[in-house]
Amino acid sequence: MNPSDVMPPDGRRRRSQNSRNAIVAAMLELVAEGQITPSAEDVASRAGVGLRTVFRHFTDMESLYAAMTGRLAEHYEMWLIPFDSTEWQGQLVEAIERRTATYERLLPFKRAGDAHRHMSPAIRAEHARMLGVMRQRLRSFLPPAITDDDMRFETIDLMLSFEVWQRLRDEQGLSVDLARRIVMREVLRLAGAEGPDPAA
């Protein structure tokens, strides 16, 4: 038997992976443009593939949303990069800057995720995982005086949440600069790390 009859050649596998990547990229582009629930037809058209190709790679739209969510999780990896500062106060400032920059980039996807999370176990699982990563990262550098104080730590964690950023930007209509300065000032105040406004 010809080995090519058993295993597709590398070229075919690459084409298949390229098609899959194009479909996920198309989904990301459409959501970034403000389409909270792109249709499979929209995704196929943007990716330049047939509708059957979409569902050959993804059994349903939920699995496509799950793939999109997994791709977006890569943006959070920058939070795990070692800090430049060696003092926890400086590390907290860096953490705030990283979080708010990431939140701003991912705002369109947060809106889409909120709309679909209740009916997507994959999105719920990834959301819970990222919340755990964020909390653990925060605990890893804050001093015990803060992490052992449940009310203080939980309030800081709340102020550094995506939900607070979304409220400031969407519901209150604040600029990126003002929203970032509010988060920076309040978190540093809660942490007892006040000084010259780093965002000024």
C-alpha cells in the first residue's frame, strides 16, 4: 500500500491547518469590528472558504468561539513576564499598566464573550481559568499585609477586573487615559502605595 494512502502528505496537513487558522482569524476580525455574533456564513466569507470547510474544522459555532477564546488567552501571557521593578509597589504599577492595556485591546471580545458565556461551557471554563491566573499573579507579589487582609485584597482584585474597566469605558464613557488613571489611583490608594500619580 502506498504510504500516501494512509497518511495525508505534509502539504495537505498544512493546508488544513492554514484553513483552520484563517477561520479563527476571520472570527476575530469580525468580532473586533463589532459583530458580537457573526454567522458561520460571515466567517466563511471573510476567511475565503466554503461553509462546509468551517464545519469540517468546527462542529458548531460554540467550538469556534472556544477556539477564538483560546487564541485570545495568549494576550494574557504578557502578565506573566517578569517585572522590571524589584519592589512590590513598582510591580503593582506595572501590573496595572499591563492589565489596562490588555483590557483595552480585548474590549470587543469581552462583549462577545459576555453574550455567549452563559451557553458555552468552553468560554465559561476559560473565563474561570483566567480569573484564577490573574488572582494568583496578584497574590504572588503583593505583601502579606495585603493578601492576608481579605477585604483589602478582594477590593484591589475587583478594581483590577475587566468588568471595572468595561464599566469605565463603556457605561461611563471615559477616555482610556482617564479610566487608567482612576484605576491606578484607587488601586495604589487601597494598597497603601500612593505617591506621585504614575499615570499623570
